[in-house]
Amino acid sequence: MPPEDTDRQDLAWLQATALGDRAAFEQLYRRHQPRLLRFLWRSVPRIELAEEIVNEALWVVWRQAGSFRGEARVRTWITGIAYRCMLRALRDGPPAAEMNESGLPDFLLDALPADADEEARRVQRNWLAQGLKTLPEDQRLTLALAYLLGESCEEIASIMGCPVGTVKARMFHARVRLRNVLPALAGEPPKIHKT
């Protein structure tokens, strides 16, 4: 389905949800729950917490569907709710010892050849996880929204509640930091790239 049709369908389902249509909400839930879960389980320490956050976010969507003003796509609005629920859960919950390494975004492994053996993929995944751990949380989440969910800078700004320039700066600084950190983590001499 083309993105425009998906956006129109999401809007129709959200408007029906605002009127109490459970079947429309179920369709919204089925479409957005998997992508939200993929995003969140890479950002929280336990898959169970990610599932709780997604359910909380979609409960907010059910209750607040009538407050959607159309300033962003429905998908962006829902992702923003999930993002704020995640921040609240991380702030109010027990401290996360570390990022969920098993949730390392597969999109970062696309550079490996298709016939790479599992050991090489495991090594690559661990290496990238270590690099991502060096990023501040806002930079790591910005990269996940951009590269995992495919959100534009404008959509990320809406989700994170910040200016577009801040999103671009976070992406720039995250890439520079990874460019500086990843070679050292691989045992190569560092090549310092300035910001």
C-alpha cells in the first residue's frame, strides 16, 4: 500500500477510534504495535518493559484519539506518544544497567555480506552495540527513529518535541562519535574526526 493510502487509512481508523469503534482501534493496534515494539525493545533493558510501554502508549491512543489535531501523520503522533511513555518509564523505573544488546538494530548489519557466517554477525553485532552504548540516549534514539523506523527529520522533531535543527545536530554528532569510536573498538588505531 502506498504511504499516502496508509496515512489516509490510519486517519480514518483514528477518527473511528475517537468515536469508540473498537474494530478501527484494533486495526491501528495491529499496524503500529509491531513497529513500536521493534523501536522500543532496542531502547529499554527488557522486552517485557517494551511491551508494557507499547500497551500503555496504545491505551493513550485509544483514550486520546479525539485530540489528534492533524499537525503530523497519525504514525508520527502515535510514535511520539510511545516515545514519551518510554521516557517516563525509564525515568520512573529502576535504572537500566545497559542497552538491550539483543535488540541491536538489524539495519546496522546490512553491510555484512549475505553469506557471512553467524560468528561474524555476532561479532559485528557486539561491536556495534558497544559503539551505540557510547552515544548519549538522545542521539541513540534519534538514530533509531531515523534508520530503524524511517522517520524524517521533521517527524523525529515532532516525536521528540525538539527543533529540526536539534535532530540534525544529534544525527551529525552521533555519526561522528561512531566514526571515532568504532575503529578503536575493533582494535584499529583511532582516526579522530572533528565535529
